[in-house]
Amino acid sequence: MTDALRLDRARRRLFRDGRLFDPGERRWSATADTAGEVIGTREAVRWLQRDSGNPCRPPVAVIGPREAGETERQAAFALGSGLAALGIVLLCGGKGGVMEAACEGAATAGGLSIGLLPDADWQAANRFVTIPLATGIGEARNAIIARAALALITVGGGYGTLSEIALALQFGRPVLALLDPPAVAGVMPMASVEAALDAVCHIVLALAYLKSSPV
């Protein structure tokens, strides 16, 4: 999906095709210096999040129905675990179904999850949420999730999920989709959890990414 990335760990510099990555701005600029070991995008994100000194702080949201089937829950769990392994904070609605499974996956992998609840009581969060935020604003909290996330990954879908997708697209946020989500123009279908995590890495590193998952 991209040219080779090179990492100079001693100098905390990431290069790609004659360009240098600025972790703070998440931008690439021209440089003649391209020294370093060749690494993949996931390793580059792990370095950015853990060792660069300037990680990407916006969370990535996992959204989907409360009444989730087992296949949806398994995918959400894998997404939460995968984001945690990359050092990326998970954002979700903090309730059950897809949200709970994603939080459980993040917790299992030692990651951090934020549950943005529609309720006024933080105890309404599922038991795996690291940081429950009780908004008391009902489903209007969907707009905050869509605005706050660097990108959104939808697992399946329903009316609430559809509203988050529409808001995210309106706000210019990338939306990745798994397991037969609502058909909305601008949403990028992913063939697997692994493809979605790879796309997230490209977004975090401000690299071009495919409009659909690789075959």
C-alpha cells in the first residue's frame, strides 16, 4: 500500500521515500536523510505510540449495535485487542454488544478504552470500559464520538450506528466497515479485521490508504 518505511530509532526519526515524518503534526516533509531500518506500518505505529515521545492522541472509535451477534462480537473483540496492541486508545459508546466486546478486547490486551455514555450515570458503562464518561445527553453523544475520533470502524449496523456513520462522514472522518454495515457512500468496506487495522495504521501515519480493503 505504500513505499518502505525506515526508522532511525536512535534519532527518533521515521522516513518514507525521501520524506520525514513529524509525529506532532502527523505530516511528511521532504528530506535528503533516509537512514534507518526497514519496518512495516504496524511497527511504525507501535513506535510512534510508545517510543517517539509524541504519540497520536486522538482515539479510534469502534461502533456497532448493542444487540450484536457472536460474529460481530468476535470482530469487535479483535479490533479492541488490535488497537490496544498498537497503543491506540479505543473510543466507543460504552454500552453492550459491539461496544462491550471491543472494550473487553482492549482490556485483555492491556489497552485503554473510553466509553462515551448516553446516560447520566457512569455506572451504566459496560464492565470493561477504562474511562466511563457519563454525558446525560442520550443518543446525541453519537455526534461527539463521530467528531472526536480520528477514524471510525463500524461492525455491523443499526439506526444508531447509521447516525454515527453519517455524522462522521459529514465531519470528514474516515469510516471503515466490517460485516455488512449500512450501505452509505463514502464508507470503506474492509475484508477483515486485519485489513481494518492496517487501514488505521495508514490513517495514523497520514499515509494514503485504499478506498476498500485489499483482496
